[in-house]
Amino acid sequence: MNYIYRRRNESQSRWFIKDFVGTAPPTLSELKEIIQSGNTSFIEKLLYYGKCVPGSASYWRSKKAELYSWINHHIEQRRGGPTLFLTLSCAEYFWPDLKRLLQDFVLQCEGKKIDFDVDHNAFNIALNDFAVVVQEFFHLRVNAFLEHIGLKLFGIRHYWGRFEFAKSRGQIHLHLLGIVEEASDVNGIYRQIHQFKNDKEEQAKLLAAWARKKFNMTAEINNDVKTNEADYSPCKIRLFETKSLQQDQFELCMFCHMHQCSDYCLVKKKKKKTDSPTAVQEIETPKRRNCRMGCGMESKPGNCDTPGWPLIEKDIIGKDPRGFKKLCLKRNHPRFNQTSLYCLQSWRANCDVSILVYESDPMNPNLAEIANVTNYVITYACKGNATYEIEKKQVQDFTLR
């Protein structure tokens, strides 16, 4: 995939120079003189054309603008702002259908009949060699999920999604913003929340009841259910193969949604030291790390033993560490991450469903409030890249060095 993109960018760069800049592009020394004289038109053209290069900062700035336009369009059509922020991860080491598919590909391409349940090293090699097969399978699985669960069960009529690749989250995962139109109806949940905007406790009751009914959301784990053997993974079992839905829910929750802090989520806090009103210096402290997921601080540097999320005795509408409102359901275990059991059992891998909370009347929406709620989600989904001015300065400094 990287090879394809490099070849594509190489061919497009020739077009950029010949047709977008002109038949006589400046040499490096000439370009330096032009920039030093204050003329940055070449850099501006380069950044403008950069939106055609997938993965570049310009590309994601353009996608971010498209997403804002998508949200504004649906608000104008009286469908409301985004209702859900959903993340679906890939369980490439566990899904049986993907493993079977890879075994078939290895047999067809290499003539080798391998049992990946026995030869784990060959399985790892196949996941890397046939990464495109994994990604295609993930796309098809997402489409099936959205058709049967997203549309028919959750009522997601409109959505915007971004596929992302990260080593710590598997080969591929999806961030998706979804609009559940009924949430913004005359008698929808957002209208009910607006009617009780001065009663936070009643708002929490209404939203929690809707979340449980609509998405089977929970932050409570059934401690009476016994787990299977330590090396058992419920992600290896298809939903129709389960013998007990309750047992399956418990095992998936224990396997996928028990958060254990590690170097992935633990970060060092930075202290700002101000020597003068105009000089601010950030110093990284060699102290205990804090969980960016909200599980607190480790007891000693490197221990990874955070206390976990606080237990909650009743449903509340709290605030995320980043400042936006979120539904916090009753929690009886400090490590259990709030989830939708409908989503978890159907997707059968790590997933997250967050309800975006608005208080304004959906019949007369407050665009500023919707923007405040969606800004972080949009930045996260589009992976905050350098702003236009910052990237322009970076390219300029790189050219002049």
C-alpha cells in the first residue's frame, strides 16, 4: 500500500511541477530568493495541492472541512447533529472467518496448506504478507455491521467514518460519527433533555434509560458469572455459536473492556514554568504517569498500577477530562470500560460507543453548542494535523535551511 502511494505521489508531483506551477519551475536557489523576498506563492500552491495526497496534513484539513460541511448539511435538514461517536477495532488474531480466509489465500498463492491454530508463526507472517486481505475483510465486516446493527438496531441513517492504522490497535480500525434521526425528533431524547435543562438528575435518568434501551449500554459487570480458562477468547466464537448470551456478554466484557494501564495510555504530565510574562517553558517532570483514559495516576513511576475509574452509584452526566459532557452510567468495577453490549456482541472485538450530549432544542439548535461538542470528536476522527500556518512555516524553514 505504501509503495502504491509513493508511486502515485511521484507521478502527481511531475504533474504539479509541469502544469500547476509552470513549464519553467524555479531552481532551489531561485526558490530561496523568492521566499526571502516575501513571495510565498509557490509554498501556498504546494500546500493547496497537498490535499490530493492521502495522509498529508493538507489532506486531513480538507477532510475536516468536509466533515464540518456534512454536519451543517444535516442540521439544516433538521436531522440534528451527530448522535454517536463509534470506534470499531480489528481482532485479526481471533476472528475465525478471517483466519480461514487467510489459510485459503496462502494455499492458493503459495500452495501451502497450513493450520494457523497450530502454526502461530505462519499466521503472523500471513497477517503481514496479506495485509490487504485483512483490510478488505474489515471493510466488508464494517459494511455488514452498519447494515444490520447500525441501521436496523441503532437507527443510524447517516454516518461519516475514517479508517485508521495503528500498531497498538491492530492493523486497522474505524472512527465513525453517526446520526440517529429519532434522537432529534419532536419527542426524541434531545428534546426531552432540553425540557429538563435545569434538572441535571432528570436529564441523566432520561438519557441513561434511552441508552440502555437503544444500545444496551452498561458500565456494570456481572460478578456472579464465572469465566472460562485463562487462554480462552470469546472473539474466536461467532455469535450464533454461543450457548449462553449472558455468559458471552460477560466473557466479552472481561476480554475486551477491562482496561489495564500500560505505556500506551500512561503519559507524563508537563509543568509550565513562567520566568516572565512573555516566556513560558514546558518541563517534562520525571514523576508518576497519569492515564489519559481517566484511570488516575500510578503509585510509583513505572508501576502502571493506577486506581482505575471511580465507582458510580447512580447515572450522571459528567464531564470528560477534555471538558465536554458525557453520559456516565452506574459503574461497579474500577477497570470496566462503559460499552454497548449490542455492539460488543455483534462486532466481537474491542469497540466503543459514546453518546454526544446536547442541551439545546433540536427544533432550534444552538450551533455553537453543537460545535463545542463535536470539535474534539472531529479533531480526533481527523487526527489533529498541523494548521495551515504551521505547515507553511515548516515548509518555508525546510526550504531555506
